[in-house]
Amino acid sequence: MTRRDVFADVAAILYPIPQPEPGEEHDDGFLAARDQAAEDQEHTAENLRAAWDGADQDPLIGALASARYAKEEAEQRIRELIAYGREFVQPRPYTLGDLAAAAGMSISGARTAYSHRDVARVADATDPVAEFVQAARV
């Protein structure tokens, strides 16, 4: 039984090599994407090995934690975008149905997806006066 290279395997999961569709021609864009994915895999495997050697960070656990963080960030952006679509777009907000479909949610899920905190974050991010005040603080 051959031993698997967890570093290369995790890198391959994170940056899969694109596969052509049956009968599809290999155009320059496809070839470039394939080469980029291979390069990303190689660099990621090297970085995972270095993290393991330097700090004993498990490559799979580290990749899972990073993916969870990215998921939480994406969920936050979704809440903020729904809040923007419902609370800030004038004269007529987006419908819950349209926002729910785009977010992959039910209408009731989109209705309750965001909170006052999300609305405040959107206001801070989109208000030019808030931007000016924030820049002045720095």
C-alpha cells in the first residue's frame, strides 16, 4: 500500500485541475487555467509542508479551518447584500423572491437572514460621510 501525500492531496482539493468536457477543444483559456491550477497546487503543497515543518500545523485541519472562515465571510457578505437590497435600494427594494433565489434561500430565509447589525455595516460601508469620518480617524 502506498502512502498518500496529504500535502499534495489537500492542494489538489483546493485547486483542482480543470478537466475538458467531452469533445471540447483545448483553447488557450482552458490551457492557461489548467497551468494556473497546477502551479497553485504546487505552491500550496509547498506552503502546507513549510507550515507543517515550521509550526506543526496539520495541513488538512488548517485547510478545513480556512475553508470554514471563508464560508463564514461569504455568509456575512450574503447577509449584507440582502440587507442592502431590501433596506437601501430606492425607490423600490428588491423583492424577497429575487434575493432569495440569488442567495439559494427560501423567501422566509431571506426575510430573516439579516439583522440590524448587518444593516448598520451596510450603512457604514456605503455612506460617503461615514467613509470620510473613518478616513479622518486613520
